Amino acid sequence: MRRLRFFLLAIAALSPPLMANAPSGAQVQLRPDYYAGVCPDLERIVRESVRQSMAHSPVAGPATLRLFFHDCAVRGCDASIMIINPDGDDEWRSPDDQTLKLEGFHTVMSAKAAVDSDPRCRNRVSCADIMALAARDSVALSGGPDYRVELGRYDGRVSTRGSVVLPHSTFNLDQLTRFFSSLGLSQTDMIALSGAHTIGAASCSFFQYRVAGAGDPAMDPALASQLRGSCPGPGAPGFAFLDAATPLRFDNAYYRNLRRGWGLLGSDQVLYADARSRAAVDRYAADERAFFDDFAAAMTRLGRIGVRTADDGEIRCDCRFPN
């Protein structure tokens, strides 16, 4: 409850809700210039807001990127992850989403407030589209690819804990491939999207099993020894960077780390340990541009999942609540 109260206070709406005045049309074709006629400065506004959020906290970038994946992978890219239900039955309070950082929510809410501060844009841009832009800007401002974002999503009205099914850090290659296939994404998309772990961190509970006892032979012994100091046993409150080499820079170091046995999560290291995916890891480790291009393409495909229209969605005035 303390965590929820903090969330409610931290991202309280910065402007009073108004009736949404959304672009009309039952069928929405995603396109980068979707808001050109109603909110021409949208991308500049969102990027500047994300820049400020990242300057305030280094956690904001990876937290926002992860928030976008958790949203799209559950009910589609409809910002349902942002919804707070009075009865507590919402995605955000699923065990699989409890590790999402408040900085990600705050980044999206701050960008929404910045967009709505422009009278031309107020309540005309969906939370889902703002989240997609904020995720891209988190990548670009961290040194990663600055790809074009397709826009035109409407926000969903439903969010339930039971709908949350996400990959776990213990997944093997087959499990990872099946999950991403269920989203309409390929194994190549999965490997490229896994590169998002070049920024951010994970709590001890996600990898402690890999360093306990005899440990995981796929992990470099020196890294395992270091992690035992940070995570001495079950329930340890520590964390470790997913990419210990350049934890705040979006680059291809994640894949170079995998070749050295420096993958933090089991679901990371398996991409190199399994011969079926090793060639893709080697390719991205050797060619950062190839990784950037494939990552941008995979993010675009991810952003097309479960897109809602005016028939089954809305433009939320407050990202936390259906209108």
C-alpha cells in the first residue's frame, strides 16, 4: 500500500482532466505523422520531457523502455499498464509487474502533462503513443538508434492482473522463442529486443540462483564471485547492472558480454549458450549498426501489437484512469 500511495502522489495529474478531443475514425493506420495536423510539436515536447526525466534520474531511461515492453506484451500497446483500478485488479499490481520502476511511470506521466500543456494537443494524444515516443527517446538519449515511431494508437479501458503473462529470467531459448512468437515476433526480433538489457539493472532475486552453491557454469567465475558479494543469499536486497561494462549507454556491449559469460540473467546468457541463437549474438557483438537496425525494426513491430481504434479505445485524459 505504501508503494501504491507513493505512485499516486508521485504521478498525480498535473492538469485537470478534460473531455478527450481525439482524432476521429474507426480504423487507424499507424503512421509517424499521425498528429501533424493537431499537435505538430509532439515529438519535440515528448523528447524534451524525457530528457528532463533522465537528467533527474538515470533509472528513467531503462524504466520507460521496460514499461513499453510490459505494456505491449500483455494487452497490446494500449497503455493499460498505466491504469489503476480501485479494487487493485490491474496489471501494475501483478507479481510480474511489481518490479517495474516508478521512474518509468513518472516519465510517461510527465510527458503527458507536457503535451497537454500545449492547447493544440490537450487530450488529443493517446497515452499509448506518448509511451511509444518516450521509449524511443529513452533509447536515443542513451546513445541508441533514433528511429521513427508509428503513431495513431488509442488507449485501452481494461487492465487486469490475470492478463499479465511475461517471460521470466529462467526461460530457455525455446520458451523465449514461443513467447515472442505468440506476439507475432520472430526469434531474431527476440534476440534484438533482448539487447534492451544493455541499460538498466536487476534485483538479486532474478539471478541469485545462478551464483548460489556451485553456481551456473555458463557464468564467468569472476562475475559470479563479484555477484555473491552483492547478493550473499536469498532475499538479499541488492541489485546488479544488466550490462556491467556500460550500464547507462545503449550500445552492443550486452552481446559482447554474453560471449564472455557476463550475462546477468539466465534468459540473457542462454542466447549465447544455445548454439541456435549464438550466431545472432556474434553478429550483434561485432556490428553495432546491425544491432541498432534490427532493434529499431523489432521495436516498430512490437509497437503494432494489439493497436486499438476509436471503436474499442479512447484518448485517456489521465493515463491512470479510463475516462
